[in-house]
Amino acid sequence: DVKVTQSSRYLVKRTGEKVFLECVQDMDHENMFWYRQDPGLGLRLIYFSYDVKMKEKGDIPEGYSVSREKKERFSLILESASTNQTSMYLCASRGTEDEQYFGPGTRLTVT
Amino acid sequence: GENVEQHPSTLSVQEGDSAVIKCTYSDSASNYFPWYKQELGKRPQLIIDIRSNVGEKKDQRIAVTLNKTAKHFSLHITETQPEDSAVYFCAATLQSSASKIIFGSGTRLSIRP
């Protein structure tokens, strides 16, 4: 059974703080993704990675960076959190099969 | 760039009736079209998918149709039940080892008792 976990379910940070969101998958998947989900806007892709140390920008990369040092772990970094980054963040992974598996999500509030 | 449009954004149907959600995609190279269901407070999960070499696929009360020429695909749920209430996302992608899935904006389906 594929498991994708995220480091926190809820997170509250202050404007200007550096924020790390961690995602871990246990199925040896090559591809990993970070999305943010906002009402009425669906799932918007921030960054994805198709291999260790490889990354590609998604649709809304501004204000975010990522790190993939190990195959099972994909981190999303907010260098200087802002209030407009308050959102639900979903991590996902996919192997050679088609199905994409999502993590439980991290609801981030920036005050 | 690639784009997937989804309609309607909200849908309310009487229990037992059918529900239809429609999507269009822009990249003619897309060849894999999954549908995800997200129940309240839970993560999105795959419920059905279709590949471009197939026009229709059914799984019990759920069916998906694909029109490659028009670049649109639809989700059909028959005999709707309360547990069908959720947000549904369509998506499109090019099947390959390193590809991203483009999601629609979602449809909130409510089943009225």
C-alpha cells in the first residue's frame, strides 16, 4: 500500500519566516510533486521532481523553492513566508504506473 | 501552455439521479485522463482513468467518455448516492516517466436526499 506522508497537518507561521514542508513516500517513486489547493482554483502545481536532485517549475513557482536530496523525500521551502501563501499544500508521488498518490496535506497559515 | 477547463464548478443533484462533469484540454499530445475524488478533509484519490486509445470506460456506477477530436472528456455518475458528495477533479497528461498532470479546477458535487 503506497504511503505518502507530510510532516505537519497544520502549521502557523509569521510573515517573513522560512518555512519547510516535508514529504516522504515509501514506494520508490521517481516523480514527486507539490501542489497548493485554494477554493475555486483547484490543484495548482508549484514544483515537481522526476529524479534525485532534479526539479522543474510548475505553474506557480514564485516564492517557493524545493529540494530533493533523496529519492523518498521532497521538500518545499518558503524562503520568506507571506500571507498570500496561506493555503493547503499537497504533496504527491507517482512511479512508472499512472496513478498519482497524494499525501494528507498541510494547512499552512501565515499571519 | 497546457490547460484543463472543468465545468460546472458546483453541481447539486437529487439522490438517484445522474451527474455529469465535463472537461476540455488544450494539449493534443495528452493521452491519459484520470479523475480524482476528494472527500471533505481527505486527500484526492483516483477513481477512474481513460487512455486516448479508448472512447469509453465503465466501473460500476461511474463512466468516463473521451472525444479526442474535440479534446473533451466527461465523468458520468449514475444512481447517485450520498457518499458521492465530494469535489471531483479531472486531469490530463502525456504518459511518460517524467510528466506532470494538469488538473481542472474541480467540481463540488452535492447529492440532495
